[in-house]
Amino acid sequence: MERRDVVIVGSGPAGAATALGLAARAPALAARSVLLEKARHPRDKTCAGGVIPKAVRLLESLDVPLTVPQARVDHAGVALPGGRELAVDGEDLCRVVRRRELDAQLAWTARDRGVEFREEERVTHVARDGAGVRVETSRRTYWTPVVVGADGSGSLVRRALVGGGGVTARAVMCDVPVAATSWTGFAGRRYDFDFSACRTGLRGYRWAFPCLIDGVPHANVGVYALPPACGTRLRTELATELARLGTTAVAWKAFPIHAYVGAPRLTAPHALLVGDAAGADPLMGEGISFALEYGLLAAEAICAAHGTGDWSFRGYARAVERGPLGRKLHRLGLATRLFYGPRGRLWFRLAALSPRAQAIGLAWYNGVDGWDRRNAFAALAALFKRF
């Protein structure tokens, strides 16, 4: 049995950010840690790949510039349930990347900074073992005082050690060459969100994002929805969105998103969850910026635990729940209940009334100028500020 000070299960943004945070805070501890990946990078990851400004800043704080191919977004088109359409202009609202490229960059950077990175090693079983955790993989067995569950929506670590319920949203998506569509979003640096299906009960939206695949402009087209939407409904909505773009159905992929709802369990003795294993944004399904933030908090908590010997990780749970990350996720949970609830059309109409409210909401979501760390009173003051 191989002993490690930290075992990180999953090398997506959350797992890699945890490893990078350890390398920055405690290089000796990072050198005794291992980052496990069931596949081999660059590997495909089904995800729209939107990197908001908050995520770009978090990467910069880790000294990891976003150098992978990307499509910049400066404008948004939004269709509302009542038939109204909004045009939202901004600057650098999002960068759309391919996850196979972003995830590889992050994992390889963690490896280069001293964290051992083992690929093609699938975790098959985790269980408590004395004052730690036994992690069994397709290649070997580890013992560690702390295991990090960065293993996505269906997290084995969460199911085996942490428990708790949760809500699983669903998404379907496909990629279409822009040349095969009538869509102008790529050239216009625009992404589109269509909430019109909320009027018929969909608790989510359709999207079209610009993206680059091997240097070729594409439209990344998809549908996100919370339960009770089923696969048939999602595929129907995807076909509707493709028709809007002037193209027909192509091969599609589906993926689950574990949403942060209520006060989910994030820790257990000797174990903590990060990224989608902990919970993503329930309103939009966005996870990359949250994954990075989870990872940095986890690295801080792990360093503290190795110093004090307290492996409960209650401090990590408090840091998430009571800090900017948890507050933002709780507010997104409230927005989910409002906009996807029985009075959703009213809330969409109210949101459409004020361009200033839209700008503040977008700045808050994107974390521009620290908006996501401000309280509600600051937002109200800015909303009613006279020009």
C-alpha cells in the first residue's frame, strides 16, 4: 500500500486547482501528494467551456495564464419567455474554450510544479481505514489522511464517504461548423441564451456559444435543465435551437451537472469535495469558476489540517458556506427558484425593465470589479444611483 499525504481524485479544474494551490502554499506537501486521472490528457470533456472573468482572475492568481485557443465574447443575446429579446453589450464577458485543452493545461501545470500526476488510473473503491482513507485504483492501493473528491457530478468519493443528496441537472450539446449555419454569433463575438421554453415548463435554457475546434469556427449548441426535464425534452429543445441557427441535428452528447442546492454536505472526516462533486451553479449550470475557487479553499484547508491534525474539515465547510463562494451559490439558488418557478415570467419581465439592473447582474455573475463579493445593499445603491 502506497502512503500519500493527499490523494486528489480527478484532474479537472477543481482537482488541478487544489493541486496548484498546494504547490503554491506548501511545496513539500504538494510533493507528497498525488493527482489521479482515469483517462489521459488531452481527453474530451462534455461542457460548453465558458470561462467568465472571475475564472480568468483565479487562473492569474495561480500564475496560469489562459493560453489555450479561445473565442472571446463581448455581447449577449437573450430571449425571454414572454417573447421579448434583449441585446446586452459589454466587454470580455466570457472566453469559450475546449475543456480537453483547458483541463490538460491545468493538470500538466500542476505536474510541472511538483505534484505527481498519474493518468489512466481509475479509482474503483474508497473506504475509511483507521485514521485515514484507503483509495483503491485500477493499478494500486493508497492510504492517505485526506482524500479530495474532484471526481465530478457522480462523485465516488461523495457517495462512499460524504453522503448527502442533491439535485442532478442535465444538459445536451453538440458542435456545428459555423459555415453550416446561418448564425452570426461567432463573427459578432456574441453568445445566445434562450429562456423562452420556460413558459412551457422547462427549468433551464437553450444556448449557442462561439468556439474554436482545431482553428475552425463552430457554434456550441446545447440545452440545460433542472428536473423534471427528461432526455426526450432536452433533445427536442436542442433540435429547436439547431433549427433557429439554420441547421439540422448532428451527433450530440449528454452530461449530468450536480447542482449546489440548499446546504449540501461538503466534508466528512478525512474527506472533502470540490467542483461538481460539491455542487455547481443551479441557475446556469456554470462550474469552471466555482471549481477553481473550491480548489483554492480546499488547498488552504488541507494545509491547515496537516498543521493541526484536525481532519474534520469543518473549517472548509464553513469557509465555503459563509464565504463569497457559498453566498454566491445560495443567491443563485434563490434566483433558480424565482426564475424557474411558477412566477418565473414575472421575474423575467422585471429583469428586462432595467438595463442598469442587467449590467449589475452580469457584473455580479462574472465577478467583475469584485461585484460577487459585495452585499445586496451595495447592489441596491448602485441600481438607484443617479447618473
